[in-house]
Amino acid sequence: MDSNAIRRKFLEFFKSKGHVIRPSSSLIPQNDSSVLFTTAGMQQFKPYYTGEKDAEKDFGSKNITTAQKCVRTGDIDEVGDATHCTFLEMLGNFSFGGYGREKAITYAHQFITEELGLEISYVTFYRGLKDVVPRDEESKNIWTKLGIKDIREDGADVFWGPTGDSGPCGPTTEIYCKNGAGQDVETWNIVFNEYFCNGPREKLDRGEATLTKLDILGIDTGMGFERLLASIQKKESVYETDLFEAIMSIIFPQGLPPKDNWVYEKNVKASRIVADHSRTAILMISDGVLPSNTSRGYVLRRLIRRAVFNCHENNIQIMPHHLVEVFAKKYNDVYPEIFNQKDEIIKVLSDEELKFLKTLKEGQKELEKMAMALWDKYDSFGKPIEITLPLNGQNLFFIYSTYGFPFELSIEEINKIRLHLSHGYKYEVLSDTEVKKLKEEFDVEMKKHQELSRTSSVGMFKGGLANHNEKTVRLHTAHHLLLAALQAVLSPEIKQKGSNITEERLRLDFAFPRKMEDVEKKKVEDWVNEKIKQSLNVIRREMPLAEAEKLGAQMEFGAKYGDTVSVYFIEDEKGEAVSKEFCGGPHVTNTKELGNFKIQKEEAVSAGVRRIKAVLL
Ligand code: SER
């Protein structure tokens, strides 16, 4: 059975048990701003466990089944081994009061042993937390009745959740099966969401959050799809399953070097990193994430750069964007959003790859000097090395901010250079203690930098586009009008995704699924020019954040604002706002100062994001 057949089999099995098949939610959590990515199948259902929402009303059933896209970057350093991936699919069945432990465990047992023909190595159950959560005798008894011999008691590892700031959580029982290498791997996690936790997991573990019993018992199960495939297809690693088969042969078309070649292990690891990180990047972009230096975009950027770096270092002749087609086809059954946006995804990846490759060379030169400074003052010809950058966290930060090398890449690179320069006799890579110290220094620099940029954005509220002059100020006001025009012409839902203003032009990125038609562009231009002609006043008002939100002022998605904010209004003669945006300014005082507005270009930046460049003539 290939991956598509197994996924289908799972969903159909639970359908036959009275579950409704629902689509995966986006990798960008829709109802939980406290987490960057969707990490579990249950996340989209949080309100159904707490009773805020009613599944029967929304889906026609209390029982749901999904294959959910998840991103878990916590183990990014483990990627390259047989099992870890930064993207994974979770096969899950969920119930909000529809059934309890008995059915949840029996379904899982039946699916694993009868439908898939796998043998269960052992199962676990929760030992309880004194005076707070009772020991899970019921699960233990159900497993015994089902004939499982090896039933192991466990602690915090078999208590799930909550995800994010707070949420449903509860004891779990896990199923372990053998993978193709004969090792026992956690295959299925069956969670009984019986509690609501009012804090994040760290607080719960420290005893600083409280559990309240939920009204209904919720079922939340998750089976890591990649690992399951490795067990069913009897493969030693997830990268040998049919999900990755074609990808691996693109990465190394001639196959891997023989096992006794010293680069073998290095190449295996690199090919897995390239496959994994490219896949995650592709799925993230298909859900609307774009590379940037903050939050989700930074995670994406790091993944792409690590993939490119590993290609570069291992003579891999392809780049992540070459893998889009194959993944798009492989996932077309379940995640058609990749195929539907493949050209945009390829573009986002290629742009980012090029950007990184350019800086890679320069950064490498600097790192080489650092690496050598560490342990030798002379190069291999005995010539003194000119040490411009001693190895410390400050300089690693410099490398990061100038060349875009994330800390981890710099360390990898330094280790590589040291191994290379050691000519076989000084195999010294940085020790864990050295890396830790460098990271601490790096973090201090990073913090300083963040504080600085925060101060400068506070500065912006007081009135400062960097390097503003008359031209940029006019374009800035035109930018506000353009956003309002897009909302008036295309859809009131249009959201800004990014912006940039130079003396020559303005640039506005916004979420929109398709190319704009010529007549739409013309309408937008006319709308803006009409507002310019009407000589409207541009007014700045300071107000409490809550009030600005109530007025519906445009905010940048994900931005954090202080208690008092500055909002710019462009008002018509009746005092009605044609535009209102959170903004630090500066702006012209009247739109008549703008001249003639013209769109120069409208193009795709990435999946679902369009870019307009416009000028004032
Ligand atoms: N929420 C649990 C997990 O992700 C089970 O689905 O492991």
C-alpha cells in the first residue's frame, strides 16, 4: 500500500465508524494566535472540547477524522536521522462527547492489528498525578481485555497538552510498533481530553497552572503518518517510504556513495535535511507563509537556507525549488493547494535561494577566518593568517546580520572548516560548552538588536519613516489610499502583507488569490486619483488601542501595538473616513499634494500574495 492508499484507508475506516471526514486546517493556526504553527490535529478543534462550539451543529457529527498538516521545529537538529521531520501529517480521530476510552482504544487496536496487520509491541497508560489526576486504570483494563501483554505505566510523557497559552489536555495511552529497522517507535497517541489547563505546558509542569475538569470527555488521537508508513512499508527510515522515494532520487540521481565511503553518512544526513526542509518550506508557502526575519517567516527562511546550505556543502546539484513538482503531485489527493500554486511556490523558493547563495560565499570567507583563528594563527603554508574577526558571539551576530547566516549554520560551517583544515590530524569541532557560550553571547547581541529596532519603531510612531523626505512622504499617503482603493475595488477583506517605500515608488503586498485584471487596475488608479482631486484632509489622531480597533482601523497582521496608538485618517468633506490606518506617519496634510497616481506593475510575490508598485507623477 502506498501513502495515499494508507491515508485513505485510515479516513475511510473512521468514516465507517460514524466519523465525518474533515479537511486539514492551515499550517497557520486560525483560532490560536499563541502558537506559530499548527502542531497537532486537535488544534483546529480546541473550541469543541471546551464546549464553546458544537460539532454536531457545525459538522453534523460529534465524531471527526482528519489527516492534518503539522509543523514541529522543536527537533530541527535531529532531522537527518531515521525518524525526525519538521513537517508531519497526523492521522487522527476526534470525538467531543461521542464516545469514551473503550471505543477509542478498541478502534485503534482494530485498525492497527486487523486493517494494517501490524503487531503492537507495547502500550502505555498514565500513572496519575497525586490529588490532581487519577491513575488511568480504565485504559489499562481495556488493553488487558484486548489481550495486550506488555502494558507500561508512565508519567508526564503520557499527559498531553495544552497547545498554546491554554487549552484542553489530559492523560494519554500510546501504542508502540516496530519500524523496518526493528526498533519500537511510538505509533499512535490516544488522548483523553478531560481537563482545561489555564496556562501553557511549561507552567503546568511547574505546578503553576490549574486544571479544571471539562464537561465532556474529549477524544483526540494522533498517528504520525511518516513513521506509520515506515512501519507498514518495513523501511528503516521515513525517507525510504514512497513519500520521499522520488525526491531522494532527484537529490542524488546517481544514488548515494558506497557505505564505506567517508562521505556516506554525511550525504545521507544532508539528503534527508534537504528533503525534509524543502517539503516543510513548500507546505508553509502553500499556506501563505513568506520568508522574512520575524516569526513564521523566519522559521521558513531558516529552513530554506539550511536546505540550500546542505546542497551546497554536499555537491547536491538541485535546489529546494526543484522538488516542488514532485511534492505537488504526491500530495495532490490531499493538499491540492501545492499543485494549484506551484509556480508561485517555485518563485518564492528560487528568490530566497538566490539571495542566500549570494551571501553564502562572502559569509564563508569571514567564517573561515574565524574558524582558523580559533586554533591556529597560520594557514597550511605556514603563512600568518590575518585575523579580522575573532570567534565570539558578537561576530557571529555580525555574520548573521550581514550575511544572513543563522547561528546554527555558522557553527556547522566553522566545524566543517576546522575538520577540513585539520588535514586529518586535528579533528576538533566546537565542544558543546563552546557552542553554548557562543550562543549566549549571540543572544545578548540579538536582544540588543531587537531592542534597537523596537526603539526605532517606537520612533516611527512619533513620526519617522527612515530617511523620509518629501517624495517618500507623498508616496506614503498614496500608499494608504491604494490600500483603501483595493478594498473598495477588489474586496473589503483585502489585507496588507508588506510594504516598502523608496523615493521613486511605493510597493504594497496584499493577500489576493489571483492576478488583477486590467480594468481592475484602472479602477484602482481612478479611485486614488479621484481622492487626490477631492483635496481630502489627512489627520492624525492618538487614541487608546481599543478605540482604534473599534473604529476598524487597518492594522498590520501580527504587529503588536502599545496602549496608545497613532491612527491616520483621510476624510472627505462630510468627515467620513475613506482610509484609516494605524501608522506613525509622516503624511502630507492634504491629498492635493500628491499629483497623479499610476500603477507601474502588478505581480505575484508568492502563493496568494500580490504586489503592486506604483508612482506619483
Ligand atoms: N494531540 C496528540 C498529539 O498530537 C494526539 O493527537 O500527539
